[in-house]
Amino acid sequence: MDAGLAAVIAGASGAGGAALAAWATGRAMVRQARVEAENGFGQWLRERRQDAYAGLLSAGDAVHDALNAIVGHGYGVFPLPPDELRAAWRAVNQALNAVDRAARTAGVVGPPGIQEKGFAMREALYTLVNLWRNPVNPPADQRAIAHAAATQAWEESTAVYLVQVERVMQTFDGD
């Protein structure tokens, strides 16, 4: 009976050891899968943020470029023909719509703090564009001064946004 009892104990110990090893292996696999999933999501989110931030900056540049077609001709000495002026304003308005979409996207995928920086940049662009919507108000000399101030406000808001974006992307932890 001693040999039989020893065999049962040895078998139980072996089965218990195998069960414990299987449990430990399963836990390690679950932990590894969780880490990989978190890293995968973090990488996915980082890429979405990078695309959204670059999209907003690019859309802002597109507004500025489209507006330059109007500003470059002004409303004085060499105005654009009416059809070309309408086409130029259509381009500006399409670019502003792209800025709106990009600012919302960047705000959704970004951490707290980035949204208001993006919307501040967007508002500075709207201020700049709206200076040129009415060809007689304000007078040309005042408009030039206001244009310079609005351009500076847009450039400053863009710089603040870039600082925030760089901070987010350099310290990215997937939050």
C-alpha cells in the first residue's frame, strides 16, 4: 500500500504541478496580450493624432494661401474680375470648412488642452478672412493695419498650437 500511496501522491503532485504551470502560463499570456493590445492602441492613437494635427496645420495654410489670391489683388488698383473673385472666395470658404473639420478631429483625438489651442488658431483665421469680406469697410489703410495684426495673431496661435502638439507627441503615452 505504501507503493500505491506513493504513486497516487506522485501523480497528484505531477497533476497539480502541471495545472499550476498551465495556470501561470495562461496568466502570462493574458498579461502579454493586454500589453500588446495597449501598445497597439497607443500606436494607433498616436498615428491618428499626428494625422489630425498635421491636417489642421495644412488646412490653415490652405486658407492663408487661398486668401492671398484675394489680398494680393486687393480691392483697389488691380481688382480681380468678378468671376475670378467669386472663385477665389469659394476656395477660401472651402479651405475654412476644411479647417473646421480638422479642428474638430484634432480636438476629438487629442488630449485635454489641445482642442482650445486648435480652435484659437481657427478663430484667428476667421478674423483674418473676415477683414476682406467687405471691400469698403474698413478703409484700405486701416485694413492693412488690421490685416497685419490678424496675421500676427494667426501666426502666434499657430506657434502656441505647435508647442502643444510637440509636447503631446514627445511625451505620448497613449492617454
